[in-house]
Amino acid sequence: MLFKNKDKQDQLVAALGRAVESAAADIQGRSPWADARGRFLRNKAAVFSLCLLTLITVCCVVGPWLLPNAFDAADWDAMSLPPMLKGWHFFGTDESGRDLLVRSLVGGRVSLLVGFLATLSAVTLGIVWGATAGFIGGRVDAFMMRVVDMMYAVPYLLIAILMVTILGRAFYLVVITITVFSWMDMARVVRGQTLSLRSKEFIEAARALGVPTRRIIFQHIVPNLLGIVVIYTTVTVPAVILVESVLSFLGLGIQEPMTSWGVLIHDGASVMEVSSWMLLFPAGLLSLTLYCFNYIGDGLRDALDPKER
Amino acid sequence: MSLIEVNNLGVQFQTQDGLVYAVNGINFALDRGQTLGIVGESGSGKSQSVLAMMGLLASNGKATGQALYKGQDLLAMRPAELNKIRGNRVAMIFQDPMTSLNPYLTVERQMTEVLQFHKGLDRKAARARSVQLLDAVKIPEAARRITMYPHEFSGGMRQRVMIAMALLCEPEVLIADEPTTALDVTVQAQIIALLRDLQRDFGTAIIMITHDLGVVAGLCDEVMVLYGGRVMEQGSADSIFYGASHPYTVGLLGAIPRLDADDEALVAIPGAPPNMARLPKGCPFSERCTLADDQCRDVMPALLPASHNPAVFRACHRSSEAVAELAAKGAVHA
Amino acid sequence: MRDAAQPILSVRDLKVHFKIKSGGAWPWSAARTLKAVDGISFDIHAGETLGVVGESGCGKSTLARAVLNLIPATAGSIVWMGQEMTSASSQAWLAARADIQMIFQDPLASLDPRMTIAQIIAEPLRTHRPRMPEAEVMLRVKAMMGRVGLMPQQINRYPHEFSGGQCQRIGIARALILEPKLIICDEPVSALDVSIQAQIINLLKALQKSMGLALIFIAHDLAVVKHISDRILVMYLGHEMEVAKKKALYAAPRHPYTQALLSAIPIPDPALERKKVIQLLQGDLPSPMSPPSGCVFRTRCPVAIARCAEEIPPLRRLDDQTEAACLLA
């Protein structure tokens, strides 16, 4: 029963002619997303990387609560210990006696969080900028892309140093700095994709139907952009994490006692001949995470490849 | 011995969905000066069969059977031997001249390359011969135009360039894979006229692949109608056009919009082109045929001489008379 | 009450010119003009079909898009249901679009690959009748699917799961769901197999009859339009060559270009083909950026005279069946 008023339904059905309420049930279609998901799941390297990345993330989030040592608890009796089972120091300790395992996991939280937040902002800004430029076209497009070109030309390290010097070191500043220098790739890619979509026949068909511009952008262009956005996001996240690590390595990022992988690598590099574990573990975790993102990105690219359709 | 003799040619592709039999059981013989038209729609296997003969199948494709050129089996040859014949004795022209010509090389380079490789001519002699052939295909100002790039020619002229390239070594067989499908109808008429003249002057045998029965009527002596990778009907052009004895041929002839028909409704063949990965056990056309019964769907009809004319081969369980009735009724409406 | 004699669409002297900047020139150098459509006039009455025929580059697709304002017209007038549309507001165009719809050449490309066909066919309803209840929308979609020969159970499938012919049926369903008065068909069967072409042409004819539609059927093949048109307009390089009622055009074409086109079409009849004398056109299509002076067809015309280069022949009414733009017709 589709309508409350059975008479009205009968009238409508009669008016529309043939019996539409057929006995057979509606078949569910196979959306392009479902196809892509299937292809992704068949890619063993990508699936393994996804599981590994999930594992790392869960450990970083949950681990520090489960482990007995605090990340900032200095233990002067246990300074610079190599990895051992005693006292849960699986990764060893640093010169202040702080447990490296917990610090690595907490650092992971920060790195991943910065990575996630900065990527989210960069992607959003990039999509809005690129889709608008691509869809409007003409002079607006030209102007917006020149802005992008100018941003590429600005040396980000100098700006980062300037901002830290003037505004001090804070978590939100790190995120903003990284965002400001990471959105351009996404904007370029989204603009290119929008340009190619704009001339596709189904967009022309939507215009011929009288669909308003805003609806075209959100209902037609954005869903067809998501494929490439997802792929480039998985490329942006490792880049962002690396930038954060570089900034922290140079002393421009996260402040003590909060730590990130970059800070840990910085500290570890200075004592690497003596306490090599202090460098190896955080660097290893960072590298592993970046590899995972790369394989996932590759898997997504193959899964969403339009030629496969 | 025929110039070209094809026996039981088959082509299979190894795909994600399993083994796809794109072509099955093609047989024909071609002599000097003869033209064979291979007609079919998408999925009929018409292009794949000639690509197999020329050794141009994709890497997951495999050809079975025999394709004899003067007694030598093209399918069994090593690439080096096949190269001596391809472009030299048996030449091919393709559908889209823009993508078949290298956009980065001048026409001169592309043509002289063929002559240098096959005939061992030096640059000057090769250039002279190339200009001669461009003249033969009626490209105006051939000597000046030969130094231009493919994109500087119009679609019709590019196709002429392709024909000229194919004829450089005076091949005995010319295979044309939908050469005029991408061209305007006036240009198509010019190209067909050109092919006819060249055949008359050089005696080339032509295998013409097309979906356009009008083109076939104007050019071909023998016609082979393919559907779902199999031969449905095969015979002389007159017997196919005037006495079609297979339901698919009848349907096809009825479905074509024709200038000489009087305003009748088009006879549509119901259904959709075959899915080559999921063909019925029996006749591939059985899903769409109005005369089909269970036998048609389960048992593959053999390609046998027709009862009304032994020179015509047909693969159908129904008799020629039943099909003739169908043609007379102008049956099916979709 | 509609006046049956009044045309629903009246196009007068429509011109669509594009400014093309030659690549690599200075930014301030003058752009060249590409005259895609250069003065086309025609009328469409309710329920009739106008076939628009021409080869590649003649401007027929541009004409279709200009009539719908997908490409803005450079000059000329488009009168829809008595209202001048060339200077109309976007609201007026939105209202008009409910009554003029379009079917495209590439069936699969004209459907959004990420939408189900339910969403695709319902989109016109949601755009033009946003208050319609969801249940009614779905009922109408399914009814329309049945009318164009699709199974209503397929409603949640995606375009790539259908064949070319079925995709074109989806496009037709989408165009018809608002019950428009005019449908512009831009080469709707060119990309389809021959056996499927016939299905779609028959479907369009049946729907036209049952829904009282007017059609503008654009094609490059005169044989195809013969089966569906009442009148035919032959275009060449943005100009009208001949406009005639169907029987007159095919029996006695008056313009040399039409004659050449008709003689060039291959007929699937070996005896006729062998006897046929084709009027082969010399030369190539001139560039639309520098069309020949006077009659644009003169460079390829077998009977051109000196005067053809001096004046553009107007579209003259030769009798009650035919108009031709030729000094010698």
C-alpha cells in the first residue's frame, strides 16, 4: 500500500496504464562502488596494508591506556635502556628514562591525528577550490589557478619558521601550516577532473533537463569526483605526516612533553650511535605507516580505474 | 590452389569471465579479383577473425584452425616469416585512420618505411613510388602533401592514405576492416568507388568487413553473415540478398532503413546483441529468433549446403522454405 | 485550445558563431570566427517530425543545442509556443525545458554512471515537479520504463549493466517522463547496431503517435530519417540547402547537394547498386572558419556557375513541397 488513500492510488495506477506493481521484486543493481570494492578486496597487498594500518592506528589510540608506563614519566633509574621485557620497556627507554613504546604510540596518535586533520582540511579546501574553478571556467578559473601557482612558489619552510617564531608552537598551528601547503595538489587534480566531467554528455543531459547548476555540481560532478579524491587523499596523508615529521625534526612542530614521530626521530637521530633503538622504532613505525598508505593508494587506483568498468 | 583458404578458423580469448569463443568454424576460399564481404554486428567476431589471420590478436587470444595463403598456414608461422607476408602480400586497412597512422611521423616516413622494409628500395625510389600511389588514390598535389602529417589530412583523405600504404607492395589480398564506417556517406562512396577501380586495375582480392549491407551489395561477390562468432549464412551476394535463407539474414535485411523501400515500418529483430561470455548451448541467434524452438536452443545447427541452392551454406534447423515464408510475411515487430 | 496551424517552434535566421583563438597567438590578437550555424530557419508543428540531415561539420548538433539554449545563439530568433526565447530569462527557459527534451547520441555517456536508472529517469520529475510525492515519482518511473520496453524490476540497476539499445531506451524514458511537446533527437541511433536501430526507431514512432510528440530527428543518414520524418532539412556547413516534404525530397531532390547525398547512399540490393551512377563530389569539406563566398557548397558542386560565388542563394520556395537554396534549382 503506497498511499493512505486507496482510491487515489487506484486512480493513479489506472491512469498510468499498465499494471506497474509487478509480482517480481525489484532487482538490486551493482553500483560502480560495489564493483570497485570487489576489485580492491581482491588486491592482497592493499588489503594487508589496510589491516596493518588499522592495527597501527588501534594500537596508537588504545595502547597507551593499556600499558603501565606513562609517556612523560621520567624514570631516572631506567635511563637509556635497550629494549627489554622487564618493566614493559619493549622498545627501551630514552635518556630521561621515559618508555619508548608508549612514547612511540602517543607520538603515533599525534602524527596520525595531524595527518588526518590536515588532510581533511587540505582535501576540503582543494575540492572546493578545484571544483569551483573547473566548473565556472574562464577568467575565474584562470585567476584561481594562478593563486595555486603562487602557493607552489612560496617556500613552506620559511613560512613555517616565521609562523612559529611569531605565534609560538601549538598543535593547531602545525595543522594550519601543513594544510596551507598541501591543498594545491588536490585543487589541481579536482579541477582537471571537473573540466573533463563538464564536457561529458550526462552533464549536458542534466543541463538540457533544466537541472540547476548547484544540483549539477553536487549530484553529478561530486560523486564522479570522489574516486579520484579518495585516491589522492591516500597520497596526501603520508605527505602530510612527513611534513609534520620534518617540521618536528627541525624543532618547529609539536612542543615537549607532547611528542610525535618526527620529534622522536629527531631525538633518536642525535643518539643513534649509542642508543640505536631510539631511532629505529619510531622511524620503523613511520615508514611502515607510509608504506601502508602507498599500497592502499595503489590498490584504490587500480580498483577505481575507469578502464576496468 | 586458392589464394586464400580458411579452414575451421576459431578464436578464443582467456578473460576474467572464463574462456570466450569469439569466432568458431569460419571457412572460405578467395581467388584473385574476388571480393568477400563479412557482415555482422557487434560481437559477431568479424574483426577478430581477420585479426587472427594477420597475427594481430591481443595477447590473451588464441587462433585455431588454418588460414592458408597460397598453401602456407599464416597461423602456424613464426613472426619473422609472417612479417614478410604482412604488408607485402596481404595488406590490411583499419576503421579509424587517425589512430592507425602514427601522428608523429610524416606520411612520407610511414610509406617509405614499408617499401624499404619489404622491397629494399632506397629513400628516393621509395618516395617516388609513394607519390605515385598517392596519385593513384586521387590525393591532390601528392608530391607536396606527402611531407605533411596525418592530422593535416581530412578523414576521407587519411583513409586514402591508408589504402595507398596498403597497396605499396602490390599485395594480392587486401583486408579492409570497416574502412568507411567512420566516414561521411559521400566520402564513403568515393572510397568504395576507389576500391572497385583498384580491384579492376590490379586484380587484388578484397575481404571487406562491415556491418553495412549496402556497402556489401555494391562491392562484394561472396557474402558471409556472422552472428555470435558463427557463420549463419554464406553464399553469393545475389543469393544472400535476393534469397536469404536464414532468419537472421532476413531480419537484418528487414531492419536496414533503405532508400528504395516505400515507407514501410522497419522490421526490428527483438532482443539485444549476444553476450559472448554467456552464449546458449545451441544456435547463438536462438534467443532472438522468432522461429526458434528448444532444439535450436540446445543443439548447434551445422553449417550445411542449403536445400534450395547447394552453393549457399546455412546453419539453421528450420528449412529454407520456412524462412522464405518468414521473409514474405515481413514478420517480427519489436 | 491549441491552434493546430500555429507552429510550436519557430526558428528564424539562427546563427551560432564561436570565437576561436588560434593557439600560440598573442593574447590580444583577434580571434577567428567559426560559423557553425549561419542562418537556419524552420517551423515545427505539433505532432510532426522534422529530420535534420547533414554530414560531419554541418552544424546540426550545434543547431540542436542552440534551440535548447545549451549553447547561446549569436543571432536570430527562437519562438517557442509564441514566446521569444533568445532574450528570455533563465526562469522562462526552465519552464520551457519541461516541454522540450533531448535524446543524445552516445547512449551510455548520456547517463550518469553513479546513479541508478530510477534516479536518472526521475530526475526531470524532481527538477520540475519538486513537490511530487516519492511514491508517485516511482510509479511514474516504472510506468515509463514499461512503455519504452524496459523491465520495471531493473529499476535499481546502473547504466553500465545495460546494453547500448537499453541505455537509449533509458534516455528516451528520461526525456518522455514529463510528457513534453517536442523532443530533439541528436543522432539517437548512430551508435547502435542495425538490428537495435530498427527497434529504437519503431519505438520512437510509436511513442510519437501515442503521445502526440513533435520530433526533431538529427542524423547523418538520409535512409534512417526517411522512416520517421514528415519533412527533411538538409544542412551543409551551417546553411540550409533544402527543406522538403519527405516524398518530394526522396523522389525529386532539387538541390545538387541533396542529389549527391542520395546517390551516395548504398542500397542493399546488388543489382541496383551495380547499375547506380553516383554523383561523386570533388574535393573536401571547406573549413567552417573560412567558408567559401556566396553559396558554401559551390566548391564541390558539380553544376556551380560563376554567379554562385557572388551571392548567397536564399532559401526559395519552389513549390508547396520544397524549398531550396540554389540559384539553379
